[in-house]
Amino acid sequence: MPVRKITVNVEPRPYDAIIENGLLRTVGAHISETMGRNARVFVVSVPPVRKHWKATLGKSLKAAGLQHDWLEMADGERQKHLGAIEKLATKLVERRADRGSLIVAFGGGVVGDVAGMLASIYMRGIDVVQVPTTFLAQVDASIGGKTGVNLAVGKNLLGTFHQPRAVLIDPEVLKTLPEREYRSGLYEALKCGVIANPEIFDYMEQHRERILQRDPKSLEWLIAECVQVKADVVAADERESGLRRILNFGHTIGHALEADTSYKVFLHGEAVAWGMVAACMIASGMKKSSAETSRRIISLVLQYGQLPKVQLRGRSIVRRLLSDKKTHNGVVHFVLPTEIGKVEVVRDVREQAVVQAVDELRKLSKR
Ligand SMILES: NC(=O)c1ccc[n+]([C@@H]2O[C@H](COP(=O)([O-])OP(=O)(O)OC[C@H]3O[C@@H](n4cnc5c(N)ncnc54)[C@H](O)[C@@H]3O)[C@@H](O)[C@H]2O)c1
Ligand SMILES: [Zn+2]
């Protein structure tokens, strides 16, 4: 099987994302090739990942002659706060990490964000390699250099841009991912299909069973195609001025659903799934897309499993959208599909259209 290597073209230094089944066993070799043998490695991870994969990673670092330490943070989104970074940074100092040390972020998006931010500010910035272990982190969070933590008053409000030196993706580690986490990540892949690459969309339509069974070959292909989409968008718009917005397809309403239920009902991808359904309804209502395009997208979303029910009313989502801290001057942007593989960023969606779409989600949930 050919190795998939995708270059993320950012300034000042492009880096590669490598996608390959079994890659965890050669992570050490890749690191010493990219960074030289002298870097001291500090792996940041969480207990569930340690349990399944520490031995494999450790062996591979050792085989490459890399001296390494294991640093752990507690698991879960609630751990994504400044306190976690302070604790890890203190451990780094105690273990004499210096400016030449390397952090390996080994976990899902939470670890990627925390370890990435830690690397960006420890001694004013040290290198980080991302080794993502959830589907969501493999196709999305590990690429693009965004890092961040939450504040009690809102998510991802503190953060930095800090591009990794490399992103090393082994689809095989997904074997141990809980089913719901896995499926939730798949909606981000579906998103990549809708916003930029119809081949991904067709593939997900045609190979649903294989993908749900986590067939390694299918995953290697799917993840690589999604990484390509994200890499292209990031390279064109490193600091998120315009184009990166298309990655927010499904996220406008998705974020509102998550926030309105205090992040307790939906996993991120599940909320995005509903958000994509709503965006399709809005798009066909505004005649941005054909009814057939919307139907195809909605149907594929619903084929990837049962989503938690939407119980709130459209009105409260609209209130939520307008009060979102990231909303500028009351203008809410929607990313709407025009055809499969193309989207448009729209600012003039009528409130009533949003209310109606969310009320439709509620009805769909009841089926
Ligand atoms: N920086 C970005 O560009 C970006 C983009 C999207 C999302 N994010 C962030 O990513 C976070 C969500 O990431 P996530 O969905 O990966 O959640 P997560 O990191 O919390 O991981 C989900 C769960 O799976 C466990 N896990 C991870 N890998 C495993 C494996 N291989 N086997 C068994 N269990 C495993 C984790 O320990 C955790 O319990 C959010 O905080 C979000 O803000 C960041
Ligand atoms: Zn997302």
C-alpha cells in the first residue's frame, strides 16, 4: 500500500502529514528523520490512549534512539483549560525540557489543542508533532496549527497558531476508539465531501458498511482525502480570514446546539451533522442548491447512524446565534451547499429560515 504524504504549504515552513496503517510503529523513525536524533521527546497524552497505545509508540521512539518522557493530562473536554497547560509546563521544567525539546501530542483533539498550545508558549515556543488518535483529530484538528483552551465563559477563547513539524496519522489506532466517538468524527469527513470533494461524498455513499466497520484500507483512503481538503484550505488561508470559513459548514447551528445543551447531549460531530442537515434545508429554501442536492446530503447524514434528538425550538437557537461571542455585529455567516463539492458563504439568511430549519430538525428527530 502506498504511503500517503500530503504537504501542508504554510509559511515559514511547510510540513508533511503522513497517513499510513501501522505508522505508529515507525513514528520514531519519522521524527528522527524530520528533527534530527538529538531532540528530547515529551509525549503528552491521556489515560485511554496510554492504555492501548503507549507500548507501541514507546517502542518506536526507543528504536529510533530517541530519549522520551511520558506526560499525562486527565481525559476529557473539561480538561481543556489553562490550568492543564500550567501543570504540564511545570512538569516540563522539572524534567528539564529545553528549547530544543519536542512535544508529541498523542491523543484526540483535546490533547492536540492543549499540547499544541503548550508547545507554542513553552519557552516562547518549541516544536510539536501531532500524532492524532481520534477520527476527528486525524481528519481535522491535527492539521492547520490552531491550538486552544476553553474558558468558563466559552469554548476555544484562548489560543494560538502554531504549526506542527509533522502530522503522523495511523488509522489503525482507531480500532480502540469508542463507537460513538468514531461515528461522530465521520460527519467531519462527510463535511469535507460536501464543501470540496465530491469523491469523498460518493465514497461515503458507496462504502458505508466498510467505513462503519473501520476497514483499514478504506480509512486510509478516506482520511488522506480529508486531510488533503483541510491542507488545501489551510494553505490558502493560514490565519482564517476568509476561505477557512468553508470548514464551518454545519458548524453555525452545530455550535449553537452544543452550547444550548451545555455540551452534554451532542458530541461535536453529531451536532455538526444536525447543523449540516439544517444548512441544506436553508440552502434549498433559498434556492442556493437544488432540492435533490439537499436531499442527497441529508440522506447520507442520516444513514451514518442515530443522532441524539434535537429538542429545542428554533427561536432559542437564533437567540444563541446572535449572542455567540464570535458573532460580529449581529451578522451570522452560514456556509450553504450549492452542489456537492461546492459551498457559498452567505450572510443574509433570514431569521425565519433558521427557525424553520431547526424546527424541522426537531420533527426529524421524532421519527
Ligand atoms: N485545533 C483545531 O483545529 C480543532 C479542530 C476541530 C476540533 N478541535 C477540538 O478537538 C476537541 C475534540 O476532539 P476529539 O473529538 O478528538 O475528542 P477527545 O480528544 O476528547 O477524544 C475523545 C475520547 O476518545 C479517547 N480516545 C482518543 N483516542 C483514542 C483511541 N485511539 N482509542 C480509545 N480512546 C481514544 C479520548 O481519551 C477521549 O476520551 C475539541 O476540544 C475541539 O475544540 C480542534
Ligand atoms: Zn468540527
